[in-house]
Amino acid sequence: MKKKQCVNLSAKNIIFEQDDLTKKVILFNPNKMTVDLSVREDGKNSLIETFPFAHLPKAIKKLVK
């Protein structure tokens, strides 16, 4: 099976709020159907987390695809 390349989405500035945290989509991995998110809390420095694509809000999924 041919592997698809990961899509860098940091330039698109896709940001959403979830659980009182600001999350920004950085990278979409179509092979695993996950996104890497930069998470900020109260304006403090961010951390990177891997998040399942299926759990994103519907409006954000449309922007990623």
C-alpha cells in the first residue's frame, strides 16, 4: 500500500476552542487519520498532542479535508 504524505496545516491557522483550551491544527496524517494539535492554556506556552481526526468538530473537519 502506498503511503500518503502528511499535510502541514500550520499556515492555514485553523484554531478552535475545546474544554477551555485553544487548539491549533498543525499537521494532518492521512495514513493514521490523526492530527497534531498545538494546545494553549491561558495564553501559556503550548504542547503538541496527537488527536483522532474523527473527534474533531465538524466545521474543523471541513477545513482540514
